[in-house]
Amino acid sequence: MPLYLTEDQEMLRDSASGFMAEKAPVAHLRKLRDSDDSIGHDPALWKEFAEMGFTSILISEDEGGLGLGHVEAGVVLEEIGRNLTPSPLLSTGIAAVAALQQGGKHHRDRWFPAIAAGDATVALAIDEGAKHGPAKTAMSAERSGNGFRLTGRKQFVVGGHNADMLIVAARTGGAPGDSDGITLFAVEKGAAGMTADPRRLADASIAARIEFDGVEVDADAVIGEVDAGWGPLTALLSAGRAGASAELLGVGQGAADRTMAYLKERKQFGVIIGTFQALQHRAAHLYAELEVARAATLKAQQLLDAGSSKAHGAVHTAKAMTGLTAQLAVQEGVQMHGGVGMTDEYDVGLYMKRARTLAELFGDANYHADRLAREAGY
């Protein structure tokens, strides 16, 4: 598969780029951050995402969506990252849709129309510790009547405080560390016994710690099969990681773009600093790293769309590489801006905060490098 976009994908990129630049640039993030925002995104903008078709990219045409793939989703997410646009697209329109596609038709009938219309958001309640580790799920789901009783705590649930539905990983069998015995549940907003403690993150997004104190759900809440949730969870994570990689790529590119512009306008001792050879070398290195990360991300997306058995490893590679590359981009950006790079007057500091938060989502570079090593037998 060639590592470049098709003509249609280029048109989508142009459309997404223009939309984000007009409707949701970095100034939109600043406005939301400085307002009395308790949601983490603009619901009106989410409706406009739906009108543009962004929320239904992965939903099949038979079910009211665009029937596109992870490459197209990545095109939109990269523009979101480039503009630091606050949006629940990654969790709702990408990861959640991928999981629900593995579940029953009743879930798709219930949620796909609402997601496509921009009338619902979905949050992912997966992690329980300080670091990403889905197989370490310990939250219990005990059988109760015709359903289950969920008990435990989830952390780093982005948008979980106001999502219309949570996809929750809980253990119906096995022990923490086992992939067998995990079951996914669709838990609707307002369920009795579920409480959320929202926290503002460094990048101004909001994540919640959620307590499940004997939350009762019926058997229809199960996504997929009981004790076999690792399948839909893997689909969710692969889609989420590929999407997060694309968004991280956008964050890195956005930071680099601003840094290159600064190098062309800032003068030191009467000379444009972009003419300094040392800075040119660093800028060239950053450009090369971004292009390698872009290739890795596109390859992972293409393999996911093709249903390839190699997609799993490619997604690990993409998430690790984009995490490291975005980190390089924002650090170089701050360095080449000088001390003012971390002041609120300049956007590059906002890119650093977003890169740091997004790098942790679905596992950081160390997590994915470790998974690649273990799966290769090391």
C-alpha cells in the first residue's frame, strides 16, 4: 500500500483543515479554557462536526454513516491535533464506534444514530491505575438477577463526567492480568450508584474518576459476549491508539509550524534566527522525525482498514513513535522560542500540554515499546 493519501482523502483533509481553522482554532481552546466551562468541549461545535460528517466516519452506510475507514478518521484527527480543538471525536466517533461494531445490533441501533447526529458522546472507562494497563482490570461485575452488578473505580475517563454512555471494562472471570474474563458493558448516564469526580487536566480537557458502587445493569448492556470482552476491547484500543497517533502527529506538526514561523521572524543581534545553522539542523531533524511518524501512522491505519493481522503491531509502533515525535516537536518549539515559549502569550506551550496528556491516553511510548518487545519474544 502506498504511503500517501488518495485524491478523495486529500479533499477530506482540505475540508477538515478549513473547518478547524475557521471554527475551532487554538483561539477556540483558549476561549473555552478561560470561560466557566464544565464540559470540556463545545456542544454546538460537536453538532457542527456531525453536520460535516466527522462523527460518522467509521459508521457503515447501511447504518447511517459514511462508511469510511481509519485513514479518513486520521485525516480529521490530525487537523484536530494541529488546531488543539477540544472534541470528543476520538472517544466517541472512533474508539466507541469500533467497540460497538463488535457488539449486538441493539447497541448500534441505540447509539449510532445519536453519535452520527452529534446528539451523544461516549466515554471510555478502561484504566484503573496510574498507568495504562487494560489487562490489569480488577473492577468486578457479579451476576445479579438478569444482569450484573458493577463495583470498582475507573480513572482518566476523558469526558466521563457528562458522557451519555460509558463503555466499561469489568471482570466477570479470571484475575487481574488475564485477558480472559473481561467483559465490556454499555452503562448509560445517570445509572444509580455511579458517581464522577471530574478533574481539569494540564491541557484544559476534563477527565473523571468514576466510582461504581453496585451499579446494576441488565444483560443487554454486555458488548459482545460475557468473559470474551477482550475482542471488542482490542478493537476499541486499536482504533483509539491509531486515532490518538494521528492527533499526536497533528499536535507535533502544529507546534513545528509555529516554531518554523517564529524562526523566520525573530531577530537576534539584528539577524533572523532562522539563518543560524544550528537551528536549521534542529529544524531539519524535527521535519524528518515528523515524516517518519506520519508514515508509521498511515501504515497502521491502512492495515486496520485492510483487517490485517499485522495491524496490531503497527498500531503499537505508531503510538510509540508519534508520542516521542510530538514530545520532540514541543520541546524543540519551546527551546527555539526561548523562555517565552512557556508563557501563555505563545501557543507552543499549549501544544506541549496537549502532547503530554495525549501521550498517556491508551498507553505511552514506553508501554507500546514494551508490548512490541514482549510480543516479539523478548
